[in-house]
Amino acid sequence: MIHYALKCEDGHAFESWFQSAAAFDALAQAGHLSCAVCGSTEVSKAIMAPRVTGGREEAEEAPKTPVLKNPGSEVEKALVDLRKKVEENSDYVGDRFATEARAMHLGDKPERSIYGEAKPEEAKQLVEDGVPLMPLPFMPKNKLS
């Protein structure tokens, strides 16, 4: 895995992990990368210093880096606030999102606010079945670490 600082054509800065440098290049060339703030697909690597740690213990103790380190615009600040609100008021269910959402919709589980990941076909089926859901404009921190 490789971690890149990224920027879009409008200057928004964000970060992401990739399987390899070649994976980043392939995704960028195919237009599958987009800005976390404005959605632009003109994304490039930003200048960044390499991260050097003293070993496994130090790396495990290091704080996790947020996607938007220093939100500058009102949109970036709103995204940071939205993430905070979702994380404080919802349960992270990971890849069990579709199962949990469907169970609550059918009354098999008590309703509560949840967030997580779903495959595109799972999300489509939930929408077709009338299960209320909304895509979030950020990846859960659990997924980034």
C-alpha cells in the first residue's frame, strides 16, 4: 500500500491510499479518481515528504491522518463537520451495511443511525426495495486506517 497526498485542478487537497504506484497511475488515467471536495476527476499527486517512523510500535501509536487536514473553504469545513456529526451519532457497521439497513427496514432490528460500506449492486437493490439510504461524501476513517 502507498499513501499519496493529492490535489485537484481547483487546488483542493486530500489524501488516499493505493495498492501501488501503478494502481494510482491506472486509476488516474482511466478517470476513476475524483476530488473529495468538488468531484473533479483532474486529480494529481501533491508534493509530500516521506513518512519515516522509528518502528512498528511508533507507527501504531501515530495518530490517524484525517482526509481533509486543514479545511480551507466553506465546503471543506462542512464536510469535516458532516463527518464528525455522522461518526458521533451513528454506528459504524462496515461491510454489513446492506444487511443491517435491510433488517431495520423490515423491522427485524430496531432502527438506529448507521454508516458503512455497500457494494454498488447492494446499494442499488436497497434503493429499489425502498430502503432509505444516502451515500456519504467521504470514506469512513475505519476504512482509511
